[in-house]
Amino acid sequence: MKDESADTPRGNGLIGVVPIVLSAALFGWFWTFLEPISNGEAVRLVWDWVPAMQISLSFLFDGLSLTFALLISGIGTLVLLYSNTYLAGHPQFARFVLFLFSFMLAMLGLVLADNLIALFVFWELTTITSYLLIGFGHETEKGRRSALQALFVTGAGALALLAGLILLGLSMGTFEMSEILARGDEVRAHQYYLPILILILAGAFTKSAQFPFHFWLPNAMAAPTPVSAFLHSATMVKAGVYLMARIHPAFSGTEVWVWTLTIAGGFTAVFASVLALRQTDLKQALAYTTLMALGTLTLFLGQDSAYALTAFAAFLIVHSFYKAALFLVVGCIDHATGTREADILGGLGRAMPVTAIAAALAALSMAGVPPLLGFISKEIQYAGGLEVASSPVFVVSAVLAASSLMFAVAGIVAFRPFWRPPGGEMPKSPHEAPWPMLAGPVILATLGLVFGLFPGVVQTALVNPTVAGFLGTAEGAATLKLWAGVNLPLMLSLATFAIGFILYAVHRPLRAYLARLDAAAPNFDRGWDRFLDWLKGLAAWQTRVIQTGVLRQYMWTTFAVIVVGVGATLAIKGNVNLAAAFDDVTWRNTAILLLICAGTILTMITRSRVAAITGLGVVGIGVALVFILFSAPDVAITQLLVETLVVVLVAVALLRLPFLDKRGESDHRPADAMLAVAVGTVVTLTLLAVLNEPFDRRLTDYFDATSWPAAFGRNIVNVILVDFRALDTFGEIAVVVIAALASYALLRTTKGRKDP
Amino acid sequence: MESLLAITIGVLVAGSVYLMLARNVLRFIFGLVLISNAANLTIFAGGRLTEGAPPLIAEGADAPAGLVANALPQALVLTAIVIGFGLFAFALVLVVRAYTELGTLNSDEMRVAEPKEGPAK
């Protein structure tokens, strides 16, 4: 994957550069929306897609979607630049860039889509591209397993989401998000509010890896590091968070919403940050801190106050900055040293000074140290948590626990590897990463500092429009500032630092303890394996039961399903009038029908082959007589001809075949007979129900009227066959020819196969 | 009259289902012949029965005089008869071929495509 030659800033030619330029252009385009939208405008772009089903390609640019779009395209540009060097010379680089760029487009479509169905389509596109990216290293079993796991978990959630979105669209009579959000009261009062909410949250929770669906995200780190930086920290996993934020105006405020999001988010945040501390792989540690961030974001989305939502917006932005930067830094470390083990790495500060500075800035932001944006964000989180009406103690303690643990993890990821002596032999001697790989982390980390010093920029450009997207107005949005005076949030911050520092100091012994605890706790990842095994067992079992390989059983099932399905439909909807149309029964007609029945029964019960052929012939002649009686001479002629051929062919075939039953065996099958009678009854009743309906002669009248004027034929049946439906007749001839050719081939090869 | 025909069709279907459930594939073929007859009669009856008025246009006329039999189901049945015959002929050849190859007409013993569970041969 990496070799020494890749360490020079060398790209992959045009195929590496074009996506970078394109995504930078997209970023620039989104940038132009910044001013109108921060002035409170919203832009909608609409193209018709399937207008008959209210599905359109409509896009909405408002504060929330623009913030996401800018983050996606901005970080996307940096990640593409980074991977151009990180994967330089990789034989499958083109494939990688295609996936990554498609993912970016899908993600942009997802956050900008206004139509529920369009949103779902983009949602699934991100799932698929993410599957391909996680499985990029498909030579390893781990890569394949992780990719499949992510696909299954998020795909299953997406099915629930689709159901929820359709239910929502049908309930509200529109599939446009902007219209639905404007009618929030109706949504909350709707009788289907609860099922819709549960289904949508199932999609959001699986995508954003909320407990208990969290296990796929750390596994997804099997992807190349730039992918992890992009998908699994900054963008894709935030799709669920985005969706919850998007529907927040219409769905929030109910008890279910508040408690589900608060508890799931809070628990995920604390649970994940504890697990983050126990990881020794830097990337795994970061993966768990991402879970923590997703939990915290969900936690704040559960709330209604402007303060909490400001905390959401600020943390969303700051987390994207520092987490993407840190992932990229870990990629640099991995690239330079060949390992990501926290216990081995050390002393990199001298060899990789720029990386070290970027890492330090990003980690300080993550730890929430002033004067970085992370500090401001954390202050607002505390302030927002304290303002929460329902459960301030729970929210604040969750944030406190998670933030302290973050502080410790920041030290493990960004301080130890650079400034402490190494704990072991590193596979490669470290050296500074080339500039395209440094650009991303340096820019993102510096932004954290600049925005921390000048928070007003973020405030007006991103945070206020986002909050306005929730509440309709940005007036209640909290002001981001570095020094808010000595207050409770500041005290809590100081407590965070103290606890975090202690945790960092004792993290090594703590890690061993946590590892034991983790091993004892139920393991969701292994549970997943057991679930899959069970599923495969179920499939194998049902295949054994249904697909026995015995023709008779297949036929039995088919006919039984016909009896049950058609019979039940008849019983519910049928309109059978048994007394109808017996009036014109004549002796002659009855005799012909009795002839058919007699022939049928003879074929059924006889053990003699000749009698069976006779029975078939009798039935065929009887059917031909019916056609003659009821004014269908052409059909009768064909029937007679075919019936004769059938009898002749069977007779010829019998020369080569044994008797029907072996001596001493009989063909007495009562169960089959019962099923046969049931099928026959169902068919008769169905036909009677059909005959009971008024007859529609429109087509017949059309053929009667046009046969001569349009097609110059006096035999209407023939005209239909060779003119109106000539293509059908051509197809029929083709079928017969193919059957004849195939039969000929089969008969010719009869000899020879066994004795070559 | 249609009702009586419907009952006859029921008998035909019952007979063919019984034959198609047999172990002997030759009986299955007999069932196939009967069930295509039943299907044809069903289409025919569905278009309603008319006695003694074939769908023909008299010389010099533009349209049939008065009510004639429904031509559409007749055309459909004509096609169906021929296709049904093609199917039957091919199935019969398959049976003959299967017998020469496998030495049995019992479908339970024809397990080449889906062998029984256990060690594959």
C-alpha cells in the first residue's frame, strides 16, 4: 500500500488532480450561498423526477444544509489532496478516487435534498460508496467483514428509514421536507407520529452509530486512513445526526423525542469515551471518540433551547475540524513510522515538527483548551446543558464525563507519540510527511485556532444560520466567545481539565482494567457474528425444508398455494352465483361435457398406457366438439389436428418407454386426489365468479368493426391472428420452431453420451 | 351453459392436477395435456359462448350481421393450442431422453440437479 517512493510529493497524474479541483470548485460554489443564507434567505432548486409520485430532485440550501455542504466539500477537498499522496502509486488509485468522489457527491445530495425520496436515494448511495471504501482492502478478510457489517447495519436502518419517510410523506400529503417542516404541529399531532419517529430514528441511529448499533463504526476503520477521516468522522456518520437535525423543527419537543435522544446520545457519549481510553491503536481510539461526538450531538439535538442548539452547531463544526485533522495526522504517523500502536510510538516531535504542531492544535481543540474553538464549544455545551429543562444534571454529567475522557484521549493521541520517549522499535524511522499530506491537518487545525480567537466569523457564517434553521430565527442563539466571565461553565471546564489530566496520568493501568471489563461485558461485535450464523442457519434450514429436490413436493406446494391464495381471495371477495346460466343446457351439450369428464377420469385412473392415450384422445375430441358447437370452427380444426398429433407422438414415445406402473405397484394417492379436487373446485368457482361479472365487449366490437375496413379480411379470427396480433403469431411460430429444434437435438444425441 | 362448462373445466383441472402429482413423469405429461385443454376452455368460456354464429363477415358487408361469437378469445386459444403443443412435444422428448439417460421415469429418483443431502458423489 505504501512504499518509500510515495514519500515524495508525487501524485497520480490527472486522475488525482481533477477530483481535487472539482471539489474545490464545489466548495467555492457553496461559499457564494453563504451571504444570502446568513441573511436569512433559503434557496430551493427543483427538477422534476417522477412527478406522478411527487418525487422530485429538489434541493434546499438553508443554514443547516449549507453548513454541512461546506464541511463536506471543504474537508473533501483536503482529504482528496491528502490521499493523492497517501495512496500515490497505488495500483487501484483510480478506483479509490472514484469511490471517494462519488461518496462526496452522494453526501452533498443527502444534506441538500429537500424531497424525502431523493434524500433516501442519496442516503443509500452513501451507504453503498461507504461499503466500497471500507472494503477497499478487500484482500483481507477483516476488510471484507467490516465492509459487509457496515453495509448490513446501515442498510437495515435505511430500510426502516424508507418506511418512515414514505409514511411521513403519505401522512402529510407531500414529500417536500420544507413543506412538512412548516407544518410541525400537524406532524406531532398525527396518529402515526410515533411509528414515523421510531422508523426514522432507526435509520439515523444505525447510520450515526448510536448505542446499540455502534459496533460497526470502529470496525469501519479497516478503510484507508483518508477514508476514515472523511467518512467516519466528518461526514457520513453525521448523516444520521443531520437527519435528526433536519426533522428537529417538526418532530422535537415531545417526551419521546427528548428522552430517546437524550438517553441514547448521553449513554453513547460516555460509553464510547470510556472505550476510547482503552484502545492502543491510535485510529481505534479516534474511532471511539467519534462515537462520543455523535452521542453528544444526538444528546443536544434532543433538546429544544436555543442554547443547546447553538452547542450542537458549534460542536458539529469544531468536531469536524479537529477530528478530520487528527485522523489525517494519524495517517501521517502511520505513513512515516509504519505503526499506529500508542505503546510503541514516541519521540516523533523532532522528526515530524509540522505534523506535531498540527496534532497539538487539533488535540487542544479536542481537549477543549482555550483559546481554541473547542474550548468555546465546550463552554457552550455546559451552558446549554445547564439550561436544559428536562434533565440538566444528566446532560451536564454526560458532557462532563465525555469531555474529561476526551481530554485524556487527546493526550494519548497527540501528545505521547510526539513528546514522550518511544515504547518500542518502530518499523520505519520517522520522517516528515510531504506537503500535500500536511495541508489538510495544518489547515483544519489552524482553523480551530483562528476561529477560537475570532469566534464571530463562525457565529455569523455558520452557527447563526444553522440555529435559524431550527428555530426560524437566530435571535436566541448563544454568542460564541472566549471569555464569558467566571461562571458555572468555566468551573466545569476547570473540573474537566483536572479530571482529564488525572485520567491521562493513570491511563496505562486504567487501560488494563478497562480491557478486562470490556472482555467481561457482552460483546456486540461477536453478537453480530452469532446473529449472522443464526441467519445462515435459518436460510439453510428453510432451503432444506422448501427445496427438497423432489418434483412432487414442488408441485404440491404450488397447487396448495393456489388453493389457499385463490380460495381465500374468493371467500373474501368472490361473487359466485351457482344458480346462474344453467338455463340453456341441452342434452346434446351435456353429453359432450360428460364425454370430456369420462376421458379425464379414464386417463387418471387407468394403469394401461393405451387406455390413457385413448382417454387423452377422447378429451381432445370433446374439447374440439365444444369449439364446433360454440361457433369456433377454426379453433376446432386446429384442436383436432393437434390432438391427433399428440396421440400419435405419445404412441411413438411409448415404444421407447416402460409401463406406467411396475408390476404389483399401484398409483393410488388419496392425499393427492384431495388436493386435486380442491384445485378443481377453486378453478370452477373462480370461473363462475368471472362469468358472473358483466361482460365487456369493447375489444370484440372493435375487431368486428375494423376487420374488413382496416384489414380486408372476412374471417375475423384469422384477421386478428395475422394482422392485428401478427407479432404474437410470429412469436408463436418461433416457439414451435425452437421446440422442434430442441427436440430434434435431444433425440439425436440419445445415443452416444453413455458409451463415448 | 357456461356454468356447466365451468364444472367440466373443474373436473379437467382436478384430473390434470392428480396426474401432475404422480411419480411417473409420463403421467405428468398426460396431466400437462389435460391442463392445457382446461386452460383453453377457460379462455373460451370467459369470452362467453354463442351458438351457431361464427365470427365471419358476409361477402359485400363491412361488419358481421347481428351478434356473432367473440373472435378475440378464439384467436387467443388458437395461439395457445399451438404453443401448448410445442410445450407438450418438447416435454415428451425430455421424458424419453431422461429415460434413456437415467433408466427411470420416477421423478423421485431423478436427483442429478439437486442431489440428496450427504456426501456428494
